Amino acid sequence: MTSTVTFVLVLLCCYYTAGQECSSDEIRCKDSTRCIPLRYICDSDNDCGDNSDEDGDLCAVWRSETCERGSYNCERFGDASCVSIQEYCEASSPPCAGALDPRVCQILRDGEIQNFSSVTVSGATTNLNKSKIRGEELKHIVNFTLSHPACPPLFTLVGDQCLSILFVNNVTWGEARHLCQFIGGDLITFRNVSHFASVIQHLKETKLTADFWAGGHYVNSEWSWLDGSPMEHGSPFWTVKYSDVCRYRHVTSGLNITRRVNGGSCYRYYQAPGEFPVGECVALTYQHFYYMSDEDCLHRKSPLCVARDRD
């Protein structure tokens, strides 16, 4: 009798072990008799016993070229970072935009390792879905760029000014200024360091990657704002640029003798604008962390407008 009870208990134990549900951070092996942690997938160890967790086709996409094993690059709201594949597949509103094979997410949704080539994807990400993701991103940042109850239409409040951050447009400097004027403003002019810093901080917080035209230009061999007032040079307004041409530093002594410093060392970095400007219009570029840069006026960038003062 005792042996019979023991035998039944063993059978029940095996039955429930075989049919147990995997936890949220586990997945069932292909033979459906074992659950393994997701972190064991493609770790070069046959954890499933049937080698399904080391399937070559699965591992080819499970190991990313830019992120560690089990992670993938996820772009959301203009920000890209490595997240776990589980997080990548579960992200929504919007989902991750990236190149991960949708069959991987389908396997995680099914909760079971399968033959990778035979996986059928339901609701695969298409160009239409990717377009919708971009739309969600736009909706997310529009209040920081084009809308505020205290400002006119197409303007948002930054500090004590209403700005229009038209990141969806790419136009030349002259066209950018006319667009600003058309909506009731003009290209932005920075009044002081504090004003400049507040605008730059806002651009960074919105995680935009666009380049913007500002209201500075090179006229009669001088950099000036739209109202004709001179632009301040140097830090913290202007960016540092790289040049293929050596630039030597000089000092002039009290005897009006000029000489090269540091043994005539070659310097390839210089602070814009250079003696011979690259372009005659001022832009805030993502590449240069939104510090001011002299740029070709015919290049296409987004307008950064400030609303006219209202009486």
C-alpha cells in the first residue's frame, strides 16, 4: 500500500512539473518539459537538454552587434538605448522602433522556444506601424515645441518667451526667417547667457535631434543679430570645431614681437566662428550640442522662432 501511494505521488509530481507555468522571466523549452530563465538563451550552454535554447537561427538575432546578449537597441520618443529583449517586446505607446526580428517577440509572447524558421508572426511591425510610432512621438513632444495656453498658436513657453520650435520643417536661413514672420515672430535672438542657456536646456530636454536656424548673420565682415546689434564671440555661446588645417597659436609681447607658443604645436580645434567663416548664418546644431555655429545659409535646417511682443 505504501509503495502504491508513493508511486502515485511521484506520478502526480511529474505531471505537475511537466505542466507547470513558466514565470515571467522564464520560457519553456521546445520539448515543453522544462522552463529556463531568459538569460540562459544563447549562453553557449545546453540548458534545455534538447539544445533548443542554443538554436543557431535564434542566436543569430538574440546576440546584438551593438548591445550585450539578450538586449537590443530600442528607440522611443527620440531616445535610443539598449534594453532587454523582453522589455523591447513589451514596450507600448509607442513600442520600440528597431531592427529586432519580430519572430523573437512572437516566441516570447507564445512563451515557448520554437523552430525559428517556422514562427508565424501576428501583428508584425510594418512601415505603417512605424509611421504611427513617429506620430505618437510627435504628439508627445508637441506641447514642448508648438503649443502652450499662454502663447499664440504654434508657440510654446520657454522661460519668459514664446518660442516656435518648428523641428518638422527643413528650410534655408532666408526661408526660415520668412516662416517665423508668417506665424507672427522672427528668428530667435539671444539676449544674454542666461537666456541662451534656458533655450539650449529646453532643446535637450525635448530630446530633439534637429538643427535650428537662429537670427544671427555675417554682414559687412561682422557677426550681428537681426536688429544690427553685434554678437558676442567666444564661450559659452559658440561651439568648438575641428579643422584639417593646422592652426598655430601666437602671443605678442610688450615689444610687439609675435611668436608661436608651445614650440609651434599644431592645433586642429578652434572656436567658431573662424577668421574665414564656413558660412554666413548662425545655427544651433545637434552635432555641436546646440552651441552656435557658422553654417552655409543655403543648408536646410529648422526655424527657431520667437513671438513678437504683444501689446
